[in-house]
Amino acid sequence: MSRDRDFVRLVLDALFKGIEPDKVAEEIVSHLFGVRSLPKKKKQPFFAKAVRAFRKDNKKWINQPYVLGAGVGQRLDAVGEVEYVVDVYLDKSASEVESARQVDRSRARLASRLGIPLKVEFLDQAVRVDVLEIAKPKPVGRRVKIGDTISHMTGEKGTLGCFVEKNGEPGEPYLLSACHVIGNCGSAQTNDKVVADDDDFTEIATIADASNDVAKLEFSHHGDISYRSITDSAIAKLLEGVTIRHAPVAGGLLKAPAVPPSTSLAAGQWVTILGASSPNSQAKILHAYCKTYGADYCAMGADQVVGFSGLVMTDLDIADPGDSGSIVINDANEIVGLVVLSCDTNTWFHPIDRVLDQRKAKLIV
């Protein structure tokens, strides 16, 4: 086979792109033989098998400690032609760390210990590997605030409610929102990311402990609804480099409630919802501590519902689901609730003290 640049790019695609082995094999067959596929029992299954083996072998060094990443690089060869190589990014502090363990400080020795090859082999192609030392990447400095539009990395948009710290972790800020916004409807995993609503979907927080930080929503059918005291809530730890911008609201900064809202809210009281789509929306409480359910919850289908008890119902109609996860404040600027449900006539929220109890956290104000 010829070792031309296009084929080398296919080799690198096989390693670094999330393409199914059969699809990569199809591209290889197309390149080598000028057809999209070969007859059965010919060579295409062999190529797919080779792709799988290639990924498996190289996964060992891509996932090693101190390897920050890997990708396709370009270099000019001796005659000025572009040559494709594999660039492996090694944490430049690694040699110092390893030195403390009486290990040679040279990059080559460390790369060898991590199993990083000088070349990667695929079929009869050998692609050069360059090991580059860089500083550990950090998020670009970003400030976030109450009312920002956010989402789970695979979910729908909602609102950043407020900031909290977990009991026993003073000084470690988390953001609070609805579980169906940042908790992937209860199925989020530890280390899942929460992203901002910008062009790059910038990562701003991570699910630090899915078992405790994300509510486990339970689905029912219309004919057999179970109303539970669970709150549709989740928290995510702010990433390094992401800071809080305390933006004042009308009347001053926000406060923690002096009296638990689960015992003090009553029909006729006025509150304000700080939603991303409906900021500073006034609402009157119609019923305190009622039962209701969310239909077609998390796009699970019209017959799938989640029943909640202890909700507070208001007269505000929020048609935009992007306000889920926003906080509710009273006329004293105290945070009293977390919005989770709405329809074309009403909005419902959890009392904030019940949310904080279940997430084992306290407000940062």
C-alpha cells in the first residue's frame, strides 16, 4: 500500500474520532479500492477488526496519568511537504512529580514509562508520535451569575438558580438548578458537565457526586401517580477558573430566608421569579404545599409523569421551559423557592429549605 497523506489521515481518524469501526473501514476500502464497500467475505471485515484492535492497543497510553490529551498534528517534512503526526500532550509538571519518586526526569523516559510509542502502527502504516510538554489546561476565566441560561451537557436549557455550598465543604461553591436541567432528569453521572448557553457551550461546572447531588426522579403512569416529597433539584461544583458574580436585584442583594419557607409561605403572598427567559416576573401564590405532577416529563412520553408533593402554586404563566431551575424571592429579597413546573396558566416551585435539606447544602448569598 502507498503511504500517502490521505491514507495517514484515515489512520488517525481511526484512532481519534468517534467513528464506528465499520464506518472507518468503509472509508479505508473506498480509498484503497475506489468503492464504498467490498463483497461479503472479502476484506472489509478485516479492516474493521484492525480498527478495533488499533483503538484497543492505543487506549492504554492515551489514558495514562499525566497524558493531558492527544490529537492530529502537522509538520513539514524535509522537502516542505505537510506530514501528519500524532501529538501527545504531556503535563509538564509530570517530570517533577516523577522525580520525587527517583525516576529519570527526561521526557523520553517518562513517555516510555507511560507506554507512549515513538510510532503507531496500523496495517502497514507507521505514523510518528511527538510528545509535547504543556501546562495543565484550565478553564478560561468566566463569571457566572443567578439567572444565566445553562444546561446539562446533553440536556435542555434552563436557569442557574443560585449558589450553594455543601455541608462539610465550606468555601467550595456549587450552582443549584432543577434536576431536569442540569441532572439529565436524574440520570446524570459523576463528572458530567454543566455548560453555559454560549457559542462554545463552555463548561462551567461538574457533577461531583451523582449519588448525592442529583435527585432520583421516579416516573409514574397517569393511571397510577405516586406523589413523593422528592425535589426536582441538583447541584454541580463550579470548575476551577469559574467565579460567581453577585448581581444585585431590585432592593439590594439576596438573603437567606429568616423563617423556613416550607412553613411560612401562604396564599395571597407576592413573589418574584428570577428566570433566564422571564426575569423579575411577579407572581401571586394561589396554593401553598399542594400536590401536582409534571406530564411528559423529560420527554419521556405523554403517559410518563412525575408526581410531587409540597409544591407552591402561583398564578404566573411561564410558557418558556428555559425558566426551570430559577429561584423565587419574596419582597424582602429572601430566596424562598426553586421553579420546577409551569403551564400556560400557572407556575409551581419547591420551598427552598426542602431543596437544601435534600441536597445537604446551604445558600451562598
